[in-house]
Amino acid sequence: MFLDAALRNYDLSNVAEYARQAEAIGFDGLWTSETAHDPFLPLGVASTATTSLKLGTSIAVAFPRSPMITAYTAWDLQKSSAGRFILGLGSQVRAHNQRRFSVKFESPGPKLREIVLALRAIWKCWQEGTPLHFKGAFYNFDLMTPFFNPGPIEHPGIPVYIAGVNRYMCRMAGEVCDGLHVHPFHSAKYLREYVHPAVEEGLIASGRPAKGFTYATAAFVIAGDTERERSENTEAVRQQIAFYASTRTYEPILATHGWEGIVPELHQKSLEGDWKGMARLITDEIIDAVAVSGTYESIGQKLRERYSGLVDRISLYQPYELAVEPKRLAAMIRQFKVEHK
């Protein structure tokens, strides 16, 4: 199990130092996400400032970009990082695709599957010099002249992960992808009883071994070295869980525990803007199932105990201001790794 960092400061002038520090204190990887900033640009900076960190998107939104554009970006990042890049893609929800990005939202599962296959066809063309002939239901690619071909690179095997919550996406990840980004809103029970069986179905269908497949996630963490600090951070996590749980997309997580009955009420309160009322619906039982709580001295062991055998890469998801000196983070990482061995 690897312990990764999530980029928190997207100011490109600060990324190199942030990445160097993450590598120096012992993190294994660095993930970016596509929220208020581009997810790829910081990784270009980080790739030239580090030597061992895995660098990946968790996630980049797939549909607003042509697979050809994504292929070029991933190819360049893989080359500049000497093979350390991981391309993580997600579908996003309908409203953001249609109203924020102004793109079609159609058959998201099959379309995302086709994007993964198209990327592989494009990269094979560049690496092996084979003609580009990809025909799909959503994308067709059959033109690649030498002027537009970047040519082969030393590490052409770019891992592709997708984000998945429902059974179709998890199964599809097992069938055509190298890994799955499990949403931060999850529980160990949901991973064990819902995610893993679906992924394994896909792996069996593709005839691929489970050994080469990676489960990655960011875990809700309530960290603090005082009771007051943990109490304040618990409320921030409670509010974030309420936000996710109010969206019907994430109902499978709650349904695993028989808690899906709160989804309509959460959704209605979200429409009314009753954020405090939403948080009150998230019980301590839900918090305990979804989040890991402890001091920075103990959190590494607790993460390992909960996720052993369930995920391969894990980072900390903390929806509150993180003001922890590197020394404490380094101690947490050392404990995680020493105990893991």
C-alpha cells in the first residue's frame, strides 16, 4: 500500500517546491484534481522537480477534451516524468458537462470506455508506427501524418485509471483500465461487497490477472492532536459527506449499509440551501464508517488496518484547513511504512 499526497496549492509558481517537499518527506505519489484549476499543468512542473513521485490526475474530466488532446498531454507528461505519470479520468455528472463545460452528456459509461480504447490506439500508433484506424460509436480517428506524430517515448505504457461509483463503471475499469479511482465518499464495506466484485467481473471478462490492477482512493481523515481539533474537523467532514450523499449518484455507498433512505431528504435540503440541516442528517455511525479519525501519530496505522487488502494507493482527504508542519506528516508516513512492512 502506497501513501500519496494531494496537491492543495495550484499556484504554478509554488508547485515545484510543494512536490519536492512531498517527495522529501516520504510520500509515494502526488495527485491533482480538476475542480477550480487545470489538473495537468501542475504535473508538468512537478515532473521536472521530482525524481521518484508518481504523478497523476484524480481526476481529469474526460468528455470536454477530445481523446486526441488528452493523448498528447499524457504522452508529454509521461516523457517528462520518465514514466511516472498516471492518467486518471472521470465522467463528471450531467449538469457540469452540459452547463459548465457545454458538452454533450450521452451514455457516460460506454463513452468513457471508448475514450480509454481510443487513447490506447493513438498511443500505439505513435509508439509502433502502426496506422491509426479507430472506429467507435462516439469517436473516429484515422488521420495521423508524420508532422503531427510525436513519435515513440521510452516509457509508453501509460496507466489509465477511471473514477467509478456504480457497478457498470467499476466493472468497466476491471475490463479495460489499469486502475480504479474510488470516490472519497466510501466505506470499507462498500469496497469489499460492491466495488471489488464488480471490478473482478471485468477482469475475468478481459482475461487479465487481478495482480496488475490498482485500487486508488483518497480517504476521509479526521486528524488532530487534540480533542478540540478533531471535533472541529469532524464537523467539516460531516458537512462534506452530506454534500456528496445528497447526490443520487452516490446512493450505492449508502445502500450498502441500508442508509439510502436519507438521500431524498438530503437532496431536498440541498435544493433549499439548508447546509446545516443536511449535516445533521449525517450520523456518527455514518462518520465512523466513512472516515478515519485519530492523531497524526495513530492515523497511519488506522488507515492501514481499514484498507489492507482493499486499496493499493491511498491519500488523505481533509475538507478543512490543513496546517501541519512537515515534521508531523513525515512521522505519520514513517509509521505507515514501517508498520506496513
